[in-house]
Amino acid sequence: MSGSQDDHNYANAEELAFLKLQTGIQDEDALKAHVVAVQKKAAEVHDYPCIRRFGFIKIKINKFRAAYQHVLHLGQNVPGALLLDIGCCFGNDLRKIASDGFPAHNMVASDLRQDFWDLGHQLFRSTPDSFPVVFLAGDAFDSNFLSLQPLLKEPPQSPAPDLHSLTSLSGLHGRLSAIHSASLFHLFSEDGQLQLARKLASLLVPRPGSIIFGCHGAQPTKGYVLGSKGKQMFCHSPESWRDMWNGEVFERGSVEVSTHMVNAGKILNETTDFHMLFWSIKRL
């Protein structure tokens, strides 16, 4: 991949500064060589478009500023507040929010492949001791890993589980104060997105202020668009996304859904503009 079009301007100023801080590599040529070396290893695990485009170093968690500041407040002011990043890849977003003050020991990361999480430690030169986030490998559509459970009416009365004892996300039913998801929902059909939303909603603690937030591909009008490698991608519109959460997932009027859509240009094909939807769903 070195020398390809994708490895020019691989990081913006914020991401470059964050990489230097996390890795300790200040020389930009040496830093780029380090990133590209890890990128090659990741492509051997699975050649996702986001790997080719250096998506594993892009910081997305703080782009919807109001939601990000709210989650930071939860982490710093609500005892035991737990944060899940699902579809975490290398864990770059969790490293960002940890650097801004959310306690790393109250975080859970999850993705399909352990390999990507391990590569995250290589990329950021961290260890499970220096970055003590619990990682769980699994498929959110596997009921043995994340079962569909009813929304709780009240917070659980039993003590929270030891995060290091968890073997699946199902053990976090009704426990999470915040859930983050970046570039995950658009990988699935409309029905698949609804299923995933309902599963994640069941993990959220039934308390005002608990929040699910993130970003993914969208369109001004919901429907399918041509994605990478000729595959069709289902994209919600801001309106259909709000309607799904406020009515189909949660009881209408019980949540505040905020959205902000940005035109990212023709990055998937030559004819269709790709939009990124930044969003949050907060319990009232």
C-alpha cells in the first residue's frame, strides 16, 4: 500500500498530533512508515475500504460535539458510568475520549476480530496495562454474543458485573451509560439496522441522559446506493433515522434524537454523493 494514492495526506492535523502524542513518534516520515506498516498487517486480516483509506486513525467520536461533551460529563461525574464502542476496529476513538478524561477502566470495546484490537496496541504502542479497556470479540447479530432483550423500566438493582469477567455483550443488559458506533450501521440492510438498534438500546441504562451516539453513511432520501466493490448499501435519511429510534426502538417521546448530515463527496462511486450522518439518541 505504500506509495498508493490512499497513503497521501493520510491524517489531518488533529489526527497527526494525536498519533504523535500516543505513539511518541515525532518524526513525520517515521510516523507515516509506522502507520503504513500496521495498515499492511490489517489488510491481511481483512481488506476493508476503511483500512485502505486509513479509517483506523480517523477520529470520529468527537465530531458531534454536544454528544461528545455529554458523554465526557457522564464519565467524569456519574460513578461507574460505562461506555461501549461497538465496531471499534483499532480503538482510536476510545483512545481519544480516554485522553480527554473518560476513565479507560470503565470502557468496553467490541469488534468482530481480536486481530484489529491487537493491531491497535501495535499502532498506538500501548499494552493492556497502559490502556486497560476490556475488549470482546464477537458478532452483534449472534444471539449468543448479544441477545435481543426487552428494555428495562428501572436500572438493575444488582451490582454491575466485573468487566473483565464478561464473555459477551449480553451481560451488559441495562448497564451502559453511553454507546458509541462509527461507520457500522451502514454495513447492514434496513431490517438489520433496526435489529442492531434494538439490541443496543437494551444495553442502555434506563436513566435520563444515557445516550447512544455515532456516525455512518446516509442519504437525503433513504434507500440503497452503490457502495464499494459494486455492493449496494442501505442508507437512512436523517428523518427515517429519527423515526426509527423515536417510535420503533424506543417509545415515541421517550428519547431526544439529534442528527447532522455532512456531504462527503463522491468517495464511493463517480455518480453519487456520499453523506455522513452524525447522530445521538438520548433518554429523556
